[in-house]
Amino acid sequence: MLTKYLYVFFISMVPLVELRGAIPIGTVGLGLPMIPTYITAVVGNMIPVPILYLFARRVLEWGQDKPLIGKPCTFFMTKGKRGGEKLQATAARCLFMALLLFVGIPLPGTGAWTGTLAASLLDMDFKSSVLACMGGVLLAGGIMGLASSGGLGVAGAVVAR
């Protein structure tokens, strides 16, 4: 049983998959109960956020001109800058809420990793960035929990057939 929760925990740490993939895998794929799966996925998804905020920008800027890692670093810097520009254009005055919704709406490329990088590139303060990402992760987890619970939502309907 603990092994299944560790799967959920580590899957929720993976960029692009995050808890958007970990919750359905835990509840539908592994048959785990919703609440412990949700909590495990949220914790796993939030662990990289402070580390990303503090170090990702520096590492990506450093690596952009390196031979082996230059292309991936440039890709992630571009993706983070685009995400940051979208956030600023959408809500210049209410950046906190824009970041929360950006992270919270479970669409591809809008998770905690991208949101944290965007916040770092926009020079948002650490506390606001982490709190906005936390709110977004909680929102996305709730949406994914509803979508993957038995009988409710799209995933429940697909699994029942």
C-alpha cells in the first residue's frame, strides 16, 4: 500500500504530469482512496516549488550557452517567459490571482513548475509565488479529484464503461 502512495508522490513531482496525472493514476489506476491520494499528490507537487523558485532561473540562464543542455534550457526559459508574459498581460495588477488560476486550471503546460518559473522570471516575491502556486495546486487537485472520482466527471464515466 505504501508503495502505491510513493508512486503517486513521485509522479506528482514530475514536470508536465504533476498532480494532474498523479491523482487519476492513484484513484483510478491504483485503486487508492481519494482523500489520501489528493493529500499525497499535493505534497509531492509542492515540494519542488521553493527549490524551483530559488534556483531554476539561475540554472537555466547559466545553461543556455552550454553545448549539451543549451537547447533544453532555452526551451524552458522561453516557456517560462511566455507564461510570465501571459500572466502579466492578463492581470497586471492582480498577479497573485492570475498565477493561482494559471496553476489551478489543469491544462497542459500550466502546472506548478511553469507557474513557479514564470513567477521567478517576473520577479514576484517568494512568499506570494509559493502561496499562489499552493492555491493553484489545491484547485487543480480538486478539479482532477472530481474528474477522476467514480461516477463523477469525465474519467469516472470513461472507467465505468
